[in-house]
Amino acid sequence: MHTALPPVRLTGAHILRDGAIQRRSLAIADGRITKGPLPEVDMRGYLLLPGIIDLNGNALPRHLSPEPHADLKRVLSAIDRYAAAQGVTTGWLTQGWSWEGGTEGPDFAERLLASHLACKPALGTDLRLQLRCETHLLGIADRMLAAIRRYGVDFVLFDNSLEQALEMARCDPEAFAVRARRAGRTPSDLRDGIEEMIARHSEVPRHLCRLAEAFDVLGVCYGSKADPDGETRETYSMIGANIAAMPSSRQAAAAAKAMNDPVILSAYDVLSGGNKTGGIRAVDLVEQQLCDALVSDEHYPSLAAAAWSLVDKGLRSLPGAWAMISSRPAEILRLTDRGSLDFGCRADVVAVNTQTRAVEMTIAGGVVTHLGEGAARRFAGFTAMLDMAAE
């Protein structure tokens, strides 16, 4: 179990507040950013930045492989530590609610949700689960809504990977066979199921509208993933799915911005310069102001690294780049208590070494969830002082 920091004032650092880097102190007490005289720790040589908020983390497959039946509490604990070491204080792990079965299917999703609920109090990071809902998985909407209610799921993305899977079956049967085996199915059975779902396409709009209405009642934020074009994005926006996650074309991203729908992109794609499906690089979408927030996707270290990359390329100031992984994600998911270092906010803080740009300390809700050697030395005297005061 994690222990909260005693009241402390971090002095000598530069902090990000009110959209600017300022030389001032930062006070923390009872898990919140506060005011007033408090015992001090000298943090000269550090930037104190709002904790990173990751809206789409796909770390589960990597931590499950090659153990798909691993103890999920242990897996979640490992992800918690990994995320904290990269400055993440709030993060959503994406989990499939898919026709594929296996670790992408509803049975595994419910097992994961139950394990998450049981171990969440022991996690330092505010780690949450996001469901990636396959649009054509008809007939079990009530089961998914019941799971959302039972486990408090607050974020869902619609996804349609049927055509992509069918293309794999046609062009790369060996890879498709591996995919089927992982789902516990034969290739022919999986392909027949895909074709059957595609044939029921006309039933999907009503199904999605029903889910959208239920999400609105439950207060669930929802959007869509990998929109291929502007028309698809407009269709989702019309039913309230207004978050555009990793659109696969410039047209989809532009349509989202035209409708004031937030666009989130992979930080790894921005950092690596990888091409989107539609032939445009993610970093180009950022440069064209067609991106609101960055997400880890499969690689937590890319979040802070992508922000610094945008600064180095002259595409964003540091406050602007860091907002894409802190305040903007908070706004998109309606988290009013975090994403900034304003007074009264949850004490989510990242201490970054100004010379190396390394994350050396992460504080989540006033709890130290990661402490590197350099930052730890700063707290050595503070701990000794508290011990003497206790005596």
C-alpha cells in the first residue's frame, strides 16, 4: 500500500502554471496542491509539471504475452509501476470487447474488470479501464452495459476491424490462422463469423444509437477509433461519440476538428514519424493543428518524449506540448480536479531533470509512485528532519 507525502513545499524548481513556466514553489498537503508555509525540499534543477494523463494505453498485450492466463492482479501491478516511472498519474488501459474471443473477448474483459476492481486500492496510479467495443458485436449489448455499471467503466471507443480482418484472411492466411488460434477458434470458423457479422451491417446503426443513449445516462465518455474518412467521423459524432481516437486519414481528423470533436493521436507515432494508414504522418497532423492530445498506445515512454520532440521541432512551446498529455486529456475526459498545478487540484506532479529530461519523481494524488536516485537524494534531508520532529 502506498503512503501519502507529509505536507511539503517543493522550492527552487521551475513549475508549469497558468500556461507558463515560472520560478516558484509548489506546496502539497493532504493529496492536493495548497498554500502556506510548510517544510521545504530543495528541487533546484528540476521542472515540476502536471502529471501525465494517458487516455489510451495498450500495455496489456505486452504484459500478458507469453502468459495469457497470468495473474491479472500481478499484471496490473506491473503496469502501474511502469506507467508511474514514465510520469503517468492517470491512465486508461484499453481492453477489447470483441468478436475475436480470447484476450479480446467479453469473457476476458469481465475477468480483467473484476481483477482491476479488487486491486485498484493498492495501485499508485489512477489506473482505469477503457473498453474498445466492436461495432458489429450484436446481441450482447445488455451484457456490456451491465459490466460498465458493475465495474464503473467511464470510457468506451467504438471500433470496426471486420474488413481489416477479412483482408488479412485473404492476403495473409498464416497470420490469420495465428489470430484465430489465439482466439481459440479455427480460421474457417473465424472467417465465417466475420462474414456473418458483415452481412448484418444494416442492424449496426440502431445498435450503436442504443448504446450511445445508455452511455449518456451512465455518464460514460465515448468516441471511435481509426475513423477511415470524414463521413465515418461525422456519423459517429451525430450519435455523440465525439472523441476521435487515432483517425487513419487527414480527412477524418479534419472533419473532427470542423465539428469541434477532440482528436487524440499516438505519441509513439508522433515520436517515430510513422505513417498513418491514410498516408499522412501523425506529426504532420499535430503541425496542422489537427490533434488535441497524445496517448501512449503501446509505449508509455513515448508520452513525455513526444512532448519534448514537439518542443525541439518548434511545433509547440513546452507548456503547449505538455498540455497535450495533461490538461487537454483532462478536459476531454471531464476530469476537473487534475491536469494542472492550480491550487486545490489533486497533487499529480512530475519532476523532470532539466538537464537530462528524465522523469525522476512522480506524485499521484499526493503519493510518491516513482522516485529516482537524484530526486531521492533531495528528500533524504527532508525525511531526517521529519524523524527529528517526531522525536
